Amino acid sequence: FQVRNARLSVSGNVLPTLSYRIQIDGCDRGKMKILDAYARWGFAGSWRVQAGQFRVPYAVDCFRGPGSYYFANRSFIAKHMLNMRAVGAMIGYYGGQSLPLTLEGGVFNSTAMGDHDTWQRNMNYAAKATYKIKNTTLAVSYISADPDSVRMNLIDGAVTWQAGRWIVEGEYQNKHYTNSSHATSHGWNLFASYAMPLDNPTFNQLSFQARYDGMTDHSTGKRNDEGNLITDNPTRQRITIGTTLAFVKNPFKAAIRLNYEKYFYTNGLTAPQGEADKIVAELVVKF
């Protein structure tokens, strides 16, 4: 048993064009974290500048919060490859219906999220573009990160199709380590979800999900005592099937989710703790 997340967020506008957001996780598996603390200023119609601590503009699946997950556990690319909040600033263009294009780019501290005091020259850089064509959303992003003297360059591409009761998504990441410090890592996530309405006063939606995700040998970019990068997450693949029974009435959501995860490792590798075949049941409440 665990409380996976207990998040509380406060956001609003102090001026018509100046907004803010503060988000904390009061119990991330027993630990408290400050997630977001930023201000955003809009100007010239579709442009915004944002500064503070927030998720860097990179990738797709990692941007989903616990209240909008399709599965009990995140994909490998969202959990292991790169899921980064940092302190920094970014500028973005957010087009409307006439031009459904979003462009974001920013500069961020390379130190850990909880360390705002260290002066540094090696920064992290990220950029993301999203374009919507009818029911299909295309996203491409790039980040260059330097967590521990070895710079890592990542690219991500995703396609999301959503129509009626269906959502289907595919995402791929490539993680390159400079100076041949570690073999290039590849990660992927393919999933589909089908939701059907229910005529019931307690639950009004039943959905079914299936996912195939995986990654090759992966390093977090932190060096060991000898100054070398090691493989923190060995090659693995996974198939997940699940179902969710929910009551959804915006902004409220309550859901009971049941997932089965089947893992595949190469060379008879012993699975890390918590990364083996399992059944996961969870209760989600969002309001």
C-alpha cells in the first residue's frame, strides 16, 4: 500500500495578463515536495513569458498529472528517461483555432530541483513544438541537460489521435550521451484507451486500456565514484492491460483502476524491486 500522490494546487490571476501557480505534493510515497511555483505574463495576444519552478517543455506523456493518467504507473519514458521540473524561464507562443500551433523554449538550472542557490555556467535548454490537425496532435521536442558534468541531448516525437471514445498515442525518445560516455538510450510508449458511457448514478464511465512500452539500457547521467556513467535502468519491455471505472463531471473525477503489468528482461536479468510482473489497483480522486 502507498499514497502515490496527494497534490494540492492553487492558481489564478493577479492581473488580466499575469497569472500564477503553486503546486505541492503532500505525500509522494511518504515524502513532501514543492512541484510548481511560477508566474506567467501574457503579451501581444498569443505570447507568454513564464519564470519560476515548473516542468520543462519536453515530451508528452510526462506532462500528464496523476489525475489524468490512463494507467496506474507511468510509462518508462516518463518515469526513467526524463521527467524534469527545474527553475528557469521560458517564452511561448500559443496559437488559436486559426493556427493551432504551440512553440515553447526555455533555459533552466542544471542543479536538482531542490537546489536554487548554486551558481552555474552549464545550463539546461529545452524546446517543444505542438501542432494539431483535426483529431491528430503532433509534438516534437528537444532538451540538452547537464546533471553531472556529462551533457545529455534528447529528442522526442509523439503522435496522438483522439476521436469519440478513442485515444491512441505513440511516443519515441532518443537519449544521447556526449563523449561516448554511455550507449545511446531509446525509449517508446504505445497505448490505446476506449471509454464508454454508463447510465449509472455512481459511475458514468467505463474504459479499457492497453499499452506497450520499453527502453534500452539507460543512465540518469549521474557519475559513480570512479567518475563514469553506469546503467541505472537496464533494458526492459512491458505490456499493460487495464480497466477503469469512473465518475467524471468536470472538474470532479473519481476512479477505480485495475492494471496488470507483464515485464520482459533480457539475459535473465533479475528485475529491480517494484519493476516485475504485478497487479496494481488504485483509487483516484480529483477535484
